[in-house]
Amino acid sequence: MRTSIIDEHLSNVYRSIESNELDSEKNLVTSSWKRCIQTFKLDPLGRHGSRVLTQSELQNHTSPMEEFIITAREGMENLYSQVEALDYVVLLCDKNAVTVDFIGNNRLTKDLRNAGLYLGADWNERHAGTCAVGTIINELVPLTIHQQDHFDIVNTTLTCSASPILDHNGQLLAVLDVSALSSPKEKTSQHLLLKLVQMHAGLIEAANFLNYYSNSTILKFDINISALNTYCPNLIALDSNNVVIAANQNARTIIARELGINDIRSQLLTGFDITSLFQLGAGLNNSSAQIIIKSKNTGIAFYCNFQPPRIKIRNTVLNQTSSIKQDNTKPIAAEIDKIAGSDPVMQKVKLLLNKFSPTDINMLIQGETGTGKEVLANAIHLCSNRRKGPFIAVNCAALPDSLIESELFGYKAGSFTGASSKGKTGLILAADKGTLFLDEIGDMPATLQTRLLRVLAEKVVTPVGSDQAIAVDFRLISATHQDISPQIDSEQSTFRADLYHRLNGATINLPALRDRQDLHYLVSCLVSSESKIGLSKEAMQILAEYSWPGNIRELKNVISYASTLCDDNTITPEHLPEYVFDCTPFIFNENEGTHIQHAEILPEQGQKILDTLRHNNWNATETAKQLAIGRATLYRKMKKYSIVSPNNSDVDSTDNTI
């Protein structure tokens, strides 16, 4: 590479990072260059080249996304067919910037591999420098990084246009990229290409949304009727009661505008009845179920139709029943939605349960008291092949040691003093052909652990006082708030290791309410169940700052208490019990990934920032004005002191409200 080109690139990089360009596409590149030098300590002449993962490393990235990769493939192939003639390649990268799928010309394989435009290439800004994929992960906006926009001199012959793909929670899921080894010098030559990438990223995002919520009613709406049968940008998922459970990004923007909310990732954009937002108008075409909905706030009319779920469900908006082919099992999402919104951990729980619920694998649910372990166990039962059988729940901690054996295993007539003359069928036998749920299994006496182990191993149960074993067929779900995993060389453990391994076919960990990001959703569901009353923003703020040691059970009690005192259909702070005011807010502990109390651990400047944020309801713009600093400085200081909004571990610097 000629010395003049190297000198020009160095000059561009260092001159730009010393300037103060604002609100331009070039500023995104400059910001990235600054990160490369100041944060990542990279050298623009480093010539690092591409970093390609080994097959085993790549598998760690592709395995969690297999279903999404399959969904995205059709959109990638359609996009590639439109750019193939110009020797562009199409890359699909995960949220860590690793290329998990790739389409390109075989005759260019060697050159593409050397340039990193290939499967397994890692385009993280931390080591690749400024590039379309890596920079999007930091900026979350579609962009083109063209030739000398790249930080590393070795990449300055490439052109890359990319767009983010977001999941149903508004979080980054993947990046769609179109790149070429060479291109015209002018960056404007890539503008139409970027629009094409954006369109296909939207198509893939919509396809993923429809696939994820295939067991829910989907409201499709647009001001253009033709979009309903082709590319439909606005999608809302509804439960059987027409409550909004999710929306894609375009729909979230509309909902946020209607509700007067700045942050399109806000939890308040879900959990309410869709008819409170839109008024249904006259049908346009009865055969296609197309109708008109009109915004109650702006009056804007949209063409729409309802895509029914895969299962048979009563849709009260359409006032009709959709006859759809019945799955063999009821989808877990419909049941778990009762205790889960868009919290990432709970979304992972959903994915696990969709896999395990239809099986007969024994499951162990771990979580603090009140996190919803029995509700979850019942949801698993209702979504299993045993749902027509009984669901028998037993709290091992609530039964005295003297009774737990006879309650579980039953007893023969006259087997002990006080026994019924007719004997008694035990709870294990009562669960035959169904599901047995043993709550607080960690409190089961050691003597009974041995007997339970035999039942699980031999599928027979012997009542107390009897010598006749009775065959039994049930699925076991256990739950505990303790750590009952076997401790090596531990003499203090009272739980049998062999029984633990029998119970633990699959483990589900339920997070504490204070660590979840869907508190707004849970509150909305509970409030709406109490005679359709509402909740003021001030009351919601107080609930968001409380630590919830009793978890969901305590939250239910608080909502019931407030609903009883509420006379005007809106819960305000004065209706809440006094103890929820006696709390300290939380900040996020990045090292442990948990929320911790900040009282007396923040320095004076950090405490002042936190107090101002709370005073302004976490509005970044107003807070920055009052502190007489820029928003960028505010976010840097928040990051320095690990301050985040309650129930939200992601700070979005593009929105006014955190």
C-alpha cells in the first residue's frame, strides 16, 4: 500500500477525533475511531486482519441461534440474489459480531476468507476496529462503513453496509451485513444498498417475531393495505384476552406515541388491553378478516387483519373462534405469560420449557420463596402430554415428619394407631398418569429420601404397613429455595446425591423479582385483574424501587391491598402499604450481574447524579441540564458509578428517558 494512502488515512483518523463534528453520519465513524484509540488501544496501522473462530468456537455462537438462523436464511438468500452480480457477500452476525451465516461467490472464497468476509469471522470493534458490524453493536443504527471509514488500514479497501436486527424485547439479536472486496470510491454509491439491507433486516425481524409468537394472535396493521399481505412492518402479539404481550419495533414506536412514552423499549408498552389503544371500525373484507382500526389518541386509521394462533383460541376482538390445527401439547408460552413478561432470563426459561414440557423428564425448579415455582410447575403440567391427568402438589416443609410418609406413600388399614380403618391412598399414587409436584424437596427427611429414590427407580410404591408394591406412572417436578446440589466431601449435606441426580433431569432457575426486568408487565397484569383499575406513575415508581423480598407473592398482596383501598379506579401512593416506602433504590453490580443497594456506597458526585435522575423520573436530558453537563458526560458518569434505572440494566443513550 502506497505511503501516501497510509499518511492520508492516519491524518484523517487523528484529525477527526480531535474535531467536534455533531449529528452526522461521519460523527458515528469518529466516535468509533475514538473508542478504538482511547478504549481499545488499537493502532490504525496495526494490520490485524480478520480473526476467524475455530469450528468449536463458532458452534458456541451458532447453537443458541439455530432456529433464528433458519428463519433468517430465506431473507438472506433473497437479498443475495439482488447483489450477487456485483460480487457482494451477505453476512449474518450475532450480537457479539461473530458471523454465524454467510452467502458468497465460491470463486472468491480465498479472498473473502482472507478479508474476514466469511463464516466464523469476528468483527467485534474491540479488535477489528471501526467496521459496519462492530460499530452497529455500539450505535444500534443502520450504517455504511466505506473504505477509509474503517479504522484498520488493512480493511480500507472494503465497503460494508449493515442494519441491526432486534428481538421482540427490543434488544439487539443480530446484524445483517452486505460487503464487497472493492467498490467505487464515492460512499454515495452505497446508499441504495443500505436501504436494501434495512428492508431485508426488517423482513427477517418480522419473520422472527411471527415465528416466536406463532401460538398467539398477531395483529398486523399498516396505513397501506397492500403491506398486510407482503411486508407488514407493524406487528402486535395478543393473548386470549386481547392483552398486548409483545410488539415489534415499528409497532412499539406507534404505541409509544399513543401513550406518550419516549422509550420504545419501555415495559409500559405491553400488558394492556388493545381496545384501550385502538377503536375497531367496519370490516373491509370478511373473507380475509381485514378491518380498520383507528387510534383513539391521534385518530389515524390503519388497515389490519388478525393472524390466529396455531391452537384454537377465542378471539374477543373479532368475536369469533379460529379453527386451527391443534398441536399435541398446549404451548408453554400461554401459561408462563401469567408470570413472565419480556425479562431476558424468563424468556430463556420459556425456551427451555418449550423443549422439556412435552417430555417425561423429571425437572427441578430452584428459586426464592414467592417466585412462582408452583405456578410454573402447573404450567409445565398443563403443557405436557399428562395434562389430562391429575396435578398433585405437596409442600414437604408443611407436613410434620410423623405424617409425611403416610401422606406421600399412603397406608394399609390398621397399619398404625389412629390409622383409618379403610386405609388411605397416598399422594404419589394419586398422581398416577399425571404430575407430582414436591415443593421444598430440600426439607424432606433423609429416611423418606431413600423411599422416594426407590419409587423413582422402580416405578412402584409400597404403602405403609403393606408388603405389596403397586405400579405407578407419574412425572415428578420438584422445587426448592435451597442449594441441594451434592457437595463433594461435605459431611453437612443432608440431601442424597443419588436422589438429587434422579430429580435433576433438567434444572430451571427462577430469578428473584428484584433481578427481573418485567416488573411493569407483572404489575399491569395484576392491576388489570383487579376490576380493571389503573396505576399512577408515582405509585409505579415506588413499586419499582422496592426490593420485593417476598417476590411475586408479596407483589400480589400489595396490589390486592391497594386495590381494596382504591375508590377512584386509580392506585396512587397513598393506597400502598407503608413498608414499600421504606426502601433504597438499586444500582447494577456489573461484576455479579445483580442489583445491589447503593446506600452509603456511592461517592458524593455519584449520589448527586442518582438523586437528580430519580427527581426527573430518569429523564436523561432534564438531568443533564440540571447538572450542567452534556448527556454524553452524564452517561459516562452513570457507567462509572454503575447507575442504571430500576429494573433495567440497559442504558440507552439515544432516548430521553432511561
